[in-house]
Amino acid sequence: MNKPVFSPSSTLRWSNCPVRYFLEHEQGWKTKFSISGMLIPRLAGQLIANKIANYLDSSIELEENPLEKVNLRTSDLGEDMVAEKVLKTVEAGFKVFTEQNPYIDMETVWVEKAFPEYGNARLDALFRNKDSGKLVLPDFKLTSRTPARYAYHHNMHHYAWVVREILGELPSRVELCIINSKELTIIPVSVTEESVEAWLQTNQQAWERMQNQREGLEKPWMNPSHTDERGNACPFQDACLRFMWDEQLMKAGGYEKEV
């Protein structure tokens, strides 16, 4: 593939603010602010996807140490507390999935499969309905909240595009499989040939700009609202507006750079 492709998460982060993306993902800057609020759900989601993958395909190895999934240096929770909360959440959700598995009668095509040439997109699973022969593309989410209608619209179009490029057919069902400690809910995501083409046209332009900025051919710009994807104040406000990306000032002001 000649054109650049970036991951769904990288594309979203860059779209929100190219400067923040450049500081975090190209230069390795991190904030020292607590991330405990998002640490547990993110880690739990990664682990349950791995457990479901092992359940669907025993050749896929289980993660042994959940604390290796993230760097805990900025968390205000102790490691033992994090591990306990993560494992309890994952075990409860996994039990619900095995008891209510909606894909049990389907043929498994892929499980936890990554595609480096397509922005390193990682699909949780892909199934084929044995009766209709149609493909079913789910994405497993461990959460007690129902996602907003278009919360994963971008990600699911990326995954559906990968399926179409590799297998030559678009999944007939694209959906979020929402799991919590009590029940499993399926939320359909509308994906069509037309919507994939519109998504692709938009993202190819974004990927080209991302590549140009990575190579130094153009400079990234700041999000003028200085907010993150959720509308909260961007943690890099001081870096951009007070310290003007001066490394010494940033380090003194609560930022650190990974080597």
C-alpha cells in the first residue's frame, strides 16, 4: 500500500489537535496528571478482549500480568488496588459473555487479528453467519454505559474497510458488543459501501497531512478551543500557551519526556 495509513485512535487524536498528537506520539511527551479515572476502564477493555479471544481461539495466549499493559507512574492508585479492580471487572464481564455469547453458532473467521499495513488496525473478531454466509464484525466493549450513537463510527468504518480490502466483501453486520457485569447488549453501527467510501476519502486526506507533519514537510496546528475529545481542558494547554513548547519550561511545569 503506497498511501500512508494511521490507526483509528491516532487519526482521532490527530483530528482533535495535531499539536497535541505531535507532542505525545511523535516526541513522547506525557503529563504527570493522574490518569486513574481512565486507567481502569482502558486496561479492563484490553484484557477482556484478550480473554474473549482466547475463549474463541485457544491458540491465542492469555495476558499473564495485567499491570504490564500500562505505565502506572502517573496513577494515584497503588498497583495492587489497580490489579484487583481490573481483574474483578474483567472476570464479571467475561462470565456474562460466555453465558450470553451471541456468536456461538457462527463460524469464526478472525480473532484478535492485527493488520500493520492498514494502520495496525486490530480487529477483536470477525464471524460468518453459517446460514446466510454473511460476515459479522463486532467490537467488544466492557462498560456500564451505553455509548453515544456515533461514538465508534470512525473505528468501525476503519475495521470494515480492512475487511473489505482483505476479503473483498463488506460485513453485512457491524456492531458494538457492549458487556457489563450483568448483561450483554448489541448496538448496530450503520456501515455501507457509500459510507465507507465517504469515510475513506476523508481519512486519506488526514493521513496524508499526518505523514507530512511526521516528515517535517508541514507544521501541526493547535486546536483553537484547547479542549480534548470530551470537551475537557487539554492537559497540554500550559505547554502550548505558557511554555511555547520550550523543553526546560515544560519539564519544570509538570511534563516529562520519554526517552
